[in-house]
Amino acid sequence: MKAIEINSFGGPEVLQVTEIPEPTPKSGEVLVSLHTASVNPADSKVRQGTGAGAANVTFPYIIGRDFSGVIKACGEDVIEFKPGDAVFGVLPVGVEGTYLEALTIEASVIAPKPETMSHAEAAALALSGLTSLVAIEDTLELQAGERILIQGGAGGVGNFAVQLAHHLGAEVITTASPANHDYLRDLGANQVIDYNTQDFTEVLSDIDVVFDLIGGEVHQRSFEVLKPNGRLAYIAPLLKNAEPPRDDITVMRPKVGRDRPHLLRIIDLYETGAIIAPDIQTLPLEEAGKAHDLVDTHHVRGKIVLQIK
Ligand SMILES: NC(=O)c1ccc[n+]([C@@H]2O[C@H](COP(=O)([O-])OP(=O)(O)OC[C@H]3O[C@@H](n4cnc5c(N)ncnc54)[C@H](OP(=O)(O)O)[C@@H]3O)[C@@H](O)[C@H]2O)c1
């Protein structure tokens, strides 16, 4: 079967088309024939050898974390799925390899894909959705009426986070370039700040909660706008040796696992119309390098998805 592998760290050109054998599902696993895989910024970090995941890479290596497809075969003891079922999910933490035509995965961590959700949407919503749910509902425990600042609302995680926070009844403030302001207002943002021309610390104060998807100095400056005893969760890299500049803020790093209940929550939010899929640009699997070129701009709106079938 076809796969995209890397044999060294480097630019998008290290992503090369290859042929590998199809895996066989073990007990409790399913073999999924992939229709789509999404491209996450973490994929690019691993490709460059800079992400936390890069430490465990041995070449040749296949990257990618979330996918959507159709079950081709079931291992022993799989009772909830049968061949032909459409499913989506995210590989376990520390496991990668979705830029290919088929993969095996524990049946217990994937979910049935609703017919109303396309394979491109399912792959686009999987890891971004899990991350937003774990950060905003489980970690920050955002409450109706609270004011949340989402740093970086237009990307894969951000668009879901904006919609989820709005759905939970929060007042949503986010940062983006002007071309994305209408998009984010349509998703439920009450206020969008152009971070290129406006310093958010000059226009905001008394924020209850910050969800930081940008990191670096944006993370450090975010403390300035929080209320006493505010909460901040972050998922992007911090400045080297960065320390919180205030000790009255609860700072949290969400632990994003993989499990079916969170995928079912994504489905529920999607089916009830609380969340719509992000803007999606699809490229064929063979053009994974071009997909990484786009992700490396850091200005993709929504998600890039690889079309495999
Ligand atoms: N489990 C985890 O811990 C986990 C999971 C998922 C993601 N992450 C990390 O979280 C971060 C965000 O992920 P993502 O998938 O949302 O990224 P993404 O889709 O690549 O984000 C792209 C968006 O970032 C916006 N952006 C770029 N620079 C900005 C700035 N200075 N201020 C505000 N917005 C800015 C761009 O909007 P404009 O074009 O409008 O500027 C663009 O739409 C990444 O570092 C990723 O690796 C971690």
C-alpha cells in the first residue's frame, strides 16, 4: 500500500511516497482503510525534528495523528464494529502514522463516523476537537458568562475552541489577522483583535480565562489581561525558561488523551449544530509536502486534509 515516509528530518521535501505492506489487526484492533488524514502543526514539528515526538523517531518514519476511513477487517474480540463501518479517530499518544492507505488501531479508542459528517470533516475535527474539549471543558472548566481570550482563533484548534466557548455561553474574544475576522465572528466570537496592529494588553483587562494556542511572548503577555485568580491553559511552546509572571493565576497544560467519549462529544456537538466543521483545504496524499508548505506558513484558516481515497 501507498504511504508517505521520511528518512531524515528536514523541509517538506523529505516527505516521500513509498510502498509498504498492509498491517494485520491483532486482537481488539481494526484495520481501517483511510479516506482522509488531517495535517497538524505537530506533524511539521516532527518532520523538522523539533517536536517532543521527534525524540522517539527512527527512520523510515510515517507521521500523522488523526484520520477517517472505513473498516476493512476486524481482529478477534472486536464486537462493536464490522467491515464496511465508517470510523474516525486519533492514534494513541506517542503513536504516529496516518499518511498512508491503511492502519491498525485499538477499536476502543475510535468512534463511528456519522453519515452527515464527511471523511474530510471527521479527520479535521478529530485531534483539534479532542484538544479543544479537553482544554476548555475538562481543564479550564469554562462557565457560562465568563470572558475567555483565545489566542489564535483561526487555526485548527482555534476555530473549534471559539465555537465551543460560544456554545458554553462564554463571552469570546480572540486574535486573528483581518482576513479571518468575519469568519470568527460567524463562528461566535464577540470580539476579534488584529494582533498585527493592536496590542491585546492595551485593549483587554478583567479576562477570566485564557486559552493560549500561540505560546512564546504571547503567552507571557497574556497574564497581564487576566483577572486576579484567573485561569490560563496553553498548548503551544513557551519561551525558554519562561516562568509565570504572576502567582495568582492557575496555569494548566491540558492532558489530551484519546478516547471514544470525547469523539462522541464531538459528534454530538456537530449533529446538534453547536459546532460546524472548519474551513478545509484538501490535497491528495501524494502532495503531503505541499500540505506541509502551507501549514508551515502558520496562517492556514481551519485545516489542511490529505485525501487518500
Ligand atoms: N495536544 C496538544 O497539546 C496540541 C494539540 C493540537 C495542537 N497543539 C499545538 O497548538 C498550536 C495551535 O495548533 P493549531 O492546529 O490551531 O495551529 P494552526 O492551525 O497551524 O494555526 C494557524 C492559525 O494561527 C493563527 N496565528 C498565527 N500566528 C498568530 C498570532 N501571533 N496570533 C494569533 N493568531 C495567530 C493564524 O491566523 P491568522 O492567519 O489570522 O494570523 C492561523 O489561522 C500549535 O503549536 C500546535 O502544535 C497542541
